[in-house]
Amino acid sequence: MKNTLFFLISFVIFTLFFGCSSKDNEYNKPASYWYQAILKEIKVGSLENADNFFSSLQSEHINSPLLPDAMLILGQAHIDAKEFILADYYFDEYLKRYGTQDVLDYIAFLKLKTHYLAFINYSKDQEFLENSVSEAENFLIKFPNSRYYELAKTIQMRLTLGQNELNKAIANVYSKQKKTDAKELYLNRIDNTLEEESKPTPSHIPWYVKIFNW
């Protein structure tokens, strides 16, 4: 019994010691090591670890050609995980460091796509919608020849329809409160031409949400 207990204690101490030792040695690695570690952590869904490995990559290899690729890969991984703020961070950092003319439209589109996919979380946030619609409109003006133009145009249309639906909902609230001026203000913000052309189907709201909803 004593021998067994001694063995178990020794094993735990051994594991802890060498486990800590291996963690302490996680520095001064080649850029390819950190890059592969990032990909590995993304593959298993551990984005927090991937972010940490990215920090090591940029700290130890600030001029590595692997950095821009790592930023884009992490940005897309955070989109897939619906972590849109972190995705936005990586795309912003990419623009600051590597935003040459030939990739500006691509990164701008990735940011627009990020905000569009985040729309479901902010569907009742007026400022978010206004900013996202403006961002889409600016993209169409700034990059008329971009390969992403038609996709951006579709995003702009869908965001505008979402904005229309929000304005209708707010107008309905003011209608119930007998606030005619406020109601008209929001009704006038609706893009009626787009409504007539697209004939959108209203968003489905479950009955149990409607009780507490507009």
C-alpha cells in the first residue's frame, strides 16, 4: 500500500514538473513552429490557444512572412466561431500592417462580411445597422470594379431590408403609444422602393418571443 502511494505521488510530481518544464520551453521557436501550432489549435477548435500562439509568433518574428497569412486564417476562424469582434480585430491589424492597394477590397469585404454575419446578434441595434449599411454603400462606391462587388451589393440590400424591418417595428411601437410624429419619422426612413422590388418575407418571430417583443 505504501509502495503504491509512493509511486502515485512520485508520478504526479514527475508529471507536474515536466509539464511545467515543457510549458516554460514554449519560447524562442522558429516562425514555422508557431504557425503550425496556430493551425493545429484552430483544427481542434481551441481558438484561445491559437490566439496565444499568434502572440508568440508576432512577438518573436515580427517580420515573418507567415504573419499576414496567420492573421487572415485567425480572422476567418473567429468568423466561423461567431466571434466577430475578434475577427474584426485581425482584419483591422492586417489592414494596418499589410494593407497594400491590391488587397484593400478583399480585406474591406471580409470586414463587411463579418459585420453582416454579426447582424443576427445586433438586429435591433440602430447604430450597428446604420454603420453596416454605410459600410456596404462605401464599399460599392470605393471598389466598383472589385470581384466582390456583387456580393457586397447583396449584403447591402439585405442589411437595408433589415433596417427597414427595424424601422417598421419602431414605428409600430410609437403607433401603439399614439406618438404620430415619431411613428412618421421612422416610416419615412423605410426604403419603399427596395421593399416593392424585393417583396421581403418578414422575419419569423416565435410566439414566446412575441410576448416580450415588439
